[in-house]
Amino acid sequence: KSYALRHLCSYFGVSEDYLISISGNYLSVKFSETRLDVTVNGSVIQNSWTQKFDESITVKIRVKAKEGFELCAIVFTDNTGKTTRYETDTAEFTTKVSGQISFETKKIKVPVELSVRSGIVAGGCEMYYLSPDGRLYAWGSNNNNVLGAGASAPVVTKPELVKENVAQIEICHSNDLENNNNTVVAAILTLDGDIYTIGASVIPGVDTSTSWTLLDYDGIPVQISVGFDHLLVLDKDGSVRGIGNNSYGQLGKENEGGTATSFTKIADNAVMISAGRRNTAYIDQSGDCYVLGDARWNKFRESVDNITTPYKLLSGVSYIASGEHELLMVTEDGKLYYAGWRTVNGFSQGSGSYGAQPISVNGVVKAAIHHGDIAILTKNGALYGYGINSGNCLGGPAVDGSAIMLVKNGAKDAAAGFAFIAYLDSDGVIRINGSNAQGQAGDGTVSEYVSWSAVEIT
């Protein structure tokens, strides 16, 4: 009944409350399923429930708040606007008129034991460094103040401290900068468990602006990931939740082809997430990597139909990172796999990989990709590269299936932007090779090319 009611409202473009008001007596229950478990007359219900009645209806409501939330009151509002509050977790009442049962809740702080994911992160033309003590520095392109360095500064050529108390920084890795699209969103997860976004307002349901804006999330986040126009959260309970564009089913079957303007659950039992342009990827507790969303170019399988339920791509995976139309997977035994719109041999876009394909390099712990180039970090501190060599960031193309060594040892972290590669060395120096068109070298200059420029943040 609730689904039919929502369908009618969507078809005629009217609200549920309006439809109810002209079609007889109805009692409805609405609540957030991320905050509460609710039963009506002993039966568990979903986040909305509606029942039509003739002369009267009697219901018994029982409520249990989920971890991180507290129930304040059960509230019945009749069709005249009169409200009755029950400041308990159960209530039984009878009504002869239409009305709605809602719930007053509040979020309480629950220790999430977040630690700082220190290191470097690159966007298309942006660079971030997160120090071990949670201090976030940023430089490079500041379109829509995505760095948080001041809306009046289009380019920041030296690292600036923009935020403290940060556990994680994420930025979109999937804008098509090759087509001059520098519209991006960045997000941070604080050590207090709050999520903030900044940059372009392109994610439906997320109120992003040119200043750090708190995102209303009901759960307990432990990781975030930003796609081009959708955002993912990994919750403490292992669920993957998403908001924004769902044009390819990247947020699941419900509302495929449309948008989800509030967080929707995509999967359970996850330990890591990654958002591509129009894809969602995650690793589950067994080490299996799953994907949803855009399947064009035979990126993940023979079919190009939208993937609206999780599709298993590879087992034994320990790390994932998304690009524009691609996904990198690092396995537990240190192998690197690519799945996306490129062929591994030749790395030409549009032909597709037809699933996970290996790139020859051993001992991998992390990899990052932007457009056509990959930065690869190994456990012994070597930095490798693979790709088309945009901006001469690799020193030459590496497209024959084998990665090339860029730095023999001393690398502690790695990142890939559009036409540049970055790494953090053992002395805390950040080095960049490739394009410096937006000051991403961080040395105070803007230039077409830099060769392993060095900037140290003190």
C-alpha cells in the first residue's frame, strides 16, 4: 500500500499528504530507518506505512532507537493539526480522523575510533596533504573554492592550512578534465565523525557550497568517497550508503535513471568503498570486490546493461581506487588489476577491459588513477607508473601491460592527477612530475611542466 501510494503521488505530481486528504481516512507512519526500528501492532515496518480506515483505527507503536540516536517522543498529528506526544518507546491510541505518526529523535555522539588517513590526495588539478595530526593543507586549482582556501583565489600555488581535526579527505577523481570540465566536489570526514563538503553544487541532495558545509548523515561514518555527482559513505555497521545521481543504477535499483536526494542503502558487510564517475565499488568482509552502475564499454563484463545489484568483479582484494570510468584493485598478494573503459594493452579508451585484467607489477599496496595515468606504490617504497603519459608525467608511455619504475625507493604515498603524478617521500617531501598549470607543484610557480618538484610542509 505504501509503495502504491508513493507511485500515485509520483505519477500525478502531488504530495502523499494531499492525496490522503482528499481520499478518505488514512493513518500513516513515517520515520528514518537509519535512526529507528518501528513496529505497528507487532509487525516490523519500513520507513513509511499507511493504512486506510472507515470509522476508526487502533494501533500500538513500539520503537527502538539505533546506535547513535535517542528517541525523544512519539508524536501523533491529526488532520486538524492537533498533536499528541508520548515520551515513551510505546504508545497505543485510537483515532477517528486521518493523521500521521512521527518521531522526535536526536543524534548522540558515539565513539567511532576514527584515525587520521594521513598522506596525499590529488584531484584533477588539486593537491591535498593530510598530516598525521589531522591538519589539512591544500593547493592547486581552487575552482568553486574546492580547496577551502578562499573563494577569491582561483589558483593557490603554495600549501595552505585549510582545516584541522580531519580524519579523511576525498575529492572527485572522475571529472572529465580532458574536456575542460573542472567542476568538482571535495569532502572531509572529521575525527568527530562529521562529514563536510565543498566545491560545486552537482550532487543532488547534498547542499554543497563554496564553504565547508555540514552534511546531514544519520549514521556513523567511517569512510567517505566522492564520485562526479554521487557520494558514498561506509557506515560503522558495514553498510554502504549513497546519495545523488542514480542515472546508471550506481545507487541501486530503486530510482534507477533518477536521483536519490536522501541516503539510500546499497550494500552490507563492506570494509572499503570507492566512487567513480557513475559507478560504486566496495570490498566486502570476505575480500570480494563488487561494482554497481555504468557498464558501458564492457568495463566489467560482456553486458553493457546498467549494474543495479552488486556484481562480483574480483576476489582477494585489499584496496580499491576509482577513476573516471575505471577501477583499480590491489589484491592481498600484492597484484594490481584494472577494470574500465580502456584495454590494458595499449590503454586506449572506449574498447573496454571486459572485467579485471592484470597490470604486471609486484608488491603493490596502493594505486591511484586519473584519466589515462596510474601511480603505483609498492611495499618496498618503489613508485611505478602505467598509462598514456599525459603531460609527460611518466617520462614516456607505459601501455604494454607492464608498469615502469619511476622512483626506486623512499616513496611513502602516491597520487595521480590529470597529467601529473605525485608521491610523498620518506623525508616528508611531496614531489610532483608533469603538469603544473594550476600550481599543483606547490612551489609557488605555475608552469606547463615540472620534473619532480619538491615541497615540504612544515
